[in-house]
Amino acid sequence: MQILNAMPKYNLFGLESQDYESARIVVLPIPYEATLSYKSGAKDGPHAIIEASRNMELYNEELGKDASRMGIYTLDELAPDYSSPENMVKRIEREVSLILEDKKLPFLIGGEHTVSVGAINAIGKKEKDFSVLHFDAHSDSRDEFMGTKYSHACIMARAREITKSCYSIGVRSVDEDSAKRYGKEILYMKDMRGMSNVEIARKAIEMTKKKVYITLDLDALDPSEMPSVGTPEPDGMRFSQLSDILKLVIKEKDILGIDMTELSPLPSLSYPNYTAAKLAYLIIGYTMKGA
């Protein structure tokens, strides 16, 4: 029996067929939240992004192509381990290590920002000379927060234990200690206002090594475009600004992995979910060099 008007498959971008062996990008959805300190809901982010992505046009006029044809495979959601944030980080590290062993590019969809630590740990065991490029409204550089070193507010402190080359962009909320210790590793929004997208990208390229892991908290975007986050901060980046910077940086770097985190879907407000899905599609498209 032929089913007419069937819904797209349940995977990122609703792809009709997936093949792990030929895939270049492997998407790992992680519906995890345990350390959020303000609004909850990040655990629902991966599902919301995937659901929105199933309603996108796969040809993109900016890319000039259908990036989905270049090999994207969506894994099943990774079941959370709530015994401790540290144990969840170890679970993510194991999963990402398997993706890296298969010579695929991991693309994590969180969940809270803590998921990034597992991926960075996995990459750190494989690569010794790489940078973490961090897009976020917050510096996330506390050594410990609310009784754990694996809080979403500590991800850059953990990243610096793996690589000393870390650079944050779009920050507009930082604790005093982090501002004093890591100020030279942060490009604040207050300073970005007088810079072009090209200048910001050049700064990011200058401050990072050839090999880069990109971690993106969606609250880097202005709440007018991305209200569905756990801790929205005013006066953030615009979608076109963020995507332009990512395009320029990715063109110059060897990307080791990517994550997108902290979407906390709001009832009856679908456009932030779609915005996140569209951004994910563009980022994946930017990584397809020469394809």
C-alpha cells in the first residue's frame, strides 16, 4: 500500500534515507538537563530542533545546494544518566569517541551546555593541538557552580583543562573572577558593536589554532530572535551576524566537532525551534568544503 503525504522521517532534516557508513556528519541528540540554574526545558531541545527541521526546504539559496545529500546520519537520542553530571559527561565522551573512531564529524544537539564537556574530552584524547571556539551570552568559566564542576556554568573551565586555547564570542554576562582571569580570551558584545562580521571572524581565526571544536549556546543570539533559552540575555548577536562569522571561521579551520545547546522550547512558539534548525543546517553546509 502506498501512503500518500506521509510525514518526513524522524531524523534531523527528515531525510528519506540515512547511511551511517557513507555519512560525513553524525548527529547525536542528547536530551539532558540536570544542572540548569534558571529556566528548565533544555531536555526538550533536541526533539524540538529535529521536529522543526523536518519542515525545512533542503535546498538552501545561500549554500547553493542541498547539503543533506552530502551525508548526514542522525543517531537515536542518548539516554541521560542522572546518577551524576560527571557520569553523564563520561557517557557522552564514550559515544563521541566512537563517532571519532569512525572518522565522522560529530554534531551534538543538547540539552544543557554540559554535554559539550563530554565531546571536548573525547576530542582531547585524540587531538593534542586544537582550540575550543565558544559562542555564548555567558562566559561559563566558573570552576564550580551549585556543588558540581560539571554544571552548565563550568564548561569552559573544563575545556581549559583539555586545551589552553579557548576563545569566547558574544559574551555579555560574566562573573568577576572569570573576567579578571580570562578577559583576554573573551570577545564581549560591548566590543563587537563597533566591529564588522569580517573583523570578528578575523579575530576568532587569529585567536584559535588550525583545528577547532565549536560549541554554540543558542543564548548567544538576541532574545528577540531566540527567546527559547534557559537564561536569555539582552543585546545579543543576530542570526545573520552569527551565521556569517561561523561561515568565515569554518572556511579557514579544520572543524573537529560541533555542538548546539540550550534550546528550551516555549509552548506555541515554534519559530525559535525553526531558527535553531536552520542554523544547524547552515553550519553543516559550511563544513562541506569542496563537496
